[in-house]
Amino acid sequence: MKQRFEKRDLLYFLITGVLAVIIWFVVLALINPEIRMDFDDVKVTIKGETELLNNREYSILSSTDITVNVELKGKRNAMLSLEKEDVEVVADVSSISGDGENVIQCEVNTPYSEDIVVTNKNQLKITVVVDKIIDKEVDVRLEYSGSLANGLKLGEGRLETETIMVRGPQSEVSKIWYARATAPLTALDDTASMELPITIIDNSGEPMTLTYSQVQTQQVAANIKVLQVVEVPLRVTLVSGGGLTEKEVDVKITPQKVTLVGEKNLLSEIEFLNLGRIDLDGIGDSRTTEMQFLLSSGITCQTDRTSAVVSVTVKDIVVREFALSTSQISVTGADSEYDLSFASQYVTIMIRGNSTLLGRLSAQDISATLRLADIDLVEGEQQLPLSVTLKSKVNATVVPSDYTVSVIATPSQPPEDVE
């Protein structure tokens, strides 16, 4: 009997509890009171950036990764159905009309907006920084890094693109000085074409990272001319003449060598520079002259020199005596009053020149003339001046001297009358 009573009491309590819960939910559903809920770090969605750019040429410079805390109040049923992802916070920037900092009022959207209100709306404001978008033409400058190997010289560098366009906020673009294209020299041994990356340089001369701006051209094509530096000797061509050949002379060229600068294909076959021709005829003991040299187009002298001094000196200069037979002497302007004869068979003549050349000369190469037109002859033996030259065109000279010859003058015999 007691056990039956206990079971009935337990069932009663269970039924009563379930009914109480049901009644509680029914009451809540009928009453549905308002409650408050907070949602922290809700991301703000930026709206109207395209309109701001298109209509006013403004762009947002500040970070758009912004969050706010949202406080909501509404019917319990609606509030309990909300998730953080259901809360949308929007900041419309399309109406911004001035650059710099702008405070934007945020709007909150939820699936149950008619039953939910924002209790901290005045606090839901964000600050964005905007600036006017401009285009700027920036000069591109060619610069170099590293160095060329020995025997090479940097020639002209040329960029195919001399300016680039940069588009961005005025506050950032106005800091740009120029764009630098850097060509590495270390690996170059000949003229080369290459694509060079661009580095933006600010007004202080330092590299600049663009945060908001865009460069329309990231690389530029460049042609870097690399020149060869070659030292070559100077030479002359000697033309034999006056009995002299290159064996009988010494040649000195100052400078002996010059350094040429030019492209590799132009210098590869140049062994020396020829200054031109020197005729050995009539140079005397020596001759010094300045001679110009011509360079092909595209080749220059490192020192801008275009001439050299050439000295040609006859070697082994000696003086040799020649016995000239008086029978070789020509007489001009003879006086008919006298008959002339020479008191000796030979006259000694001194000739100066290269020893080898003089070894090939003989007395037959000497010309002597006795000119009587301006001389008052007297009877008897007398010394008369003799003019001496060399017959052949040789590079030797008659040693200056008062050459004379002894002449005997006798009165001419009148012709006998013929009967």
C-alpha cells in the first residue's frame, strides 16, 4: 500500500514539473519582453568607394579594416535569434566632399530591424582619410651599379622610355622626385639591351614605397653601350728616296702608342695606327714633323689626341773626300783673250751623308762649274772659285767650303793669215 502511494506521488511531481515548464514558455511567448545584447568587434563594410573616386576623384588612404562594438535592444525572441554574422555595419563614403580626415556615421542592419534598435548609434562613427587622385608624369633616370672589368669603358646608356605615369593620391604623388632604372655593370663585357626594374625616388633622394599610388610601367628597356679600351702602336710608312731606305734611318714617334676607345667589333682587327707616308728624299740629316691620324667613325682616342710627332734621323752620318778630276769641271763665260788650263789633275771635294749611301757614290756623281763671267782673268796661274753640287738626287750634301781650282791663263795666239 505504501509503495503504491510513493509511485503515485512521483508521477504527480513529474507531470506537475512538465506542465510548469510548458506554462513558462507559453507565458514567455505571449509576453516576449525586450532584452539587450552587445556584439563586439563587428567589421565595418565600406560602401561608396567607387562613387567617391568617379565623382570626386578621391580615394581612401586610411585602413578600411575597421571594427566597432554594437549595442542592440529588442524583443527577446528576435534578439536570441541573432548571430554576430547577422549584424551588418555599413559606412557610406560616397558623400565625402573634402580631403583629409572625414567622420562617417555608420548604419546597422539586422534581419529583424523592425524589432531591434541600436542603443549606441551616436558612438558608431569611423574616421577615414581621403585625398584627391592625380596623374603625374615622372622622369626616368638611368643609373648604374657595380663596375666594368679592366679594359672596358662605359659608353652611352639609352632608355627607350624616358617618362612614366604615376596615378595616386596627391599627398603621396607630390613626394615623387623621379624614377630610377638601375643597370648592373659587373657582368657586362659588350654592348647589351636589358629590361630594368623601376625604383621610385622621393624628394630627399631616398627610395620610396608607394602605399596608395600605382605605377603604370614597372620596367623599362635600356641599351647600355660598353666600349673596349685598347692600346695600339703608331707607325709610319717610309718611302725610299734620295738613295736612302728605311735601313739607313731611325724613326721616333711621340707618343709611341695611343689608347683607343670603341665598340668591340670596331677595334677587334686594329693592330696599329698608320700616320701616313714619309718620303726619305731630301730629308737632310733629319726631319721632324707633326702628323695627324684619322680614326674610323665610332672610335676615339682616350686622350682626345689626333696627332703625333715623327722624327726621322739619318744614321751613321760621315764626311768623305772625293777626288774630282779637273776634266769634269765645266767652264762657262770664258774670255777669248786667254787660253785656260788646270794646274792639277784633281780637286778634293767633301761630301756629308750616310756612310752606306756615300759608299755607293763616286766622283762621277759630283758636278763642278767654273764661272768666268764675273772674273777678271790675268795672265798666269791663279786660284778661282768653284761651284760644286751633286749630280744625282741623293740625300747627301756637299760640305760647305770655299772650293777653288788652280787655273793657268795664257794669251790666246791670233790665227795666222792664210796666203
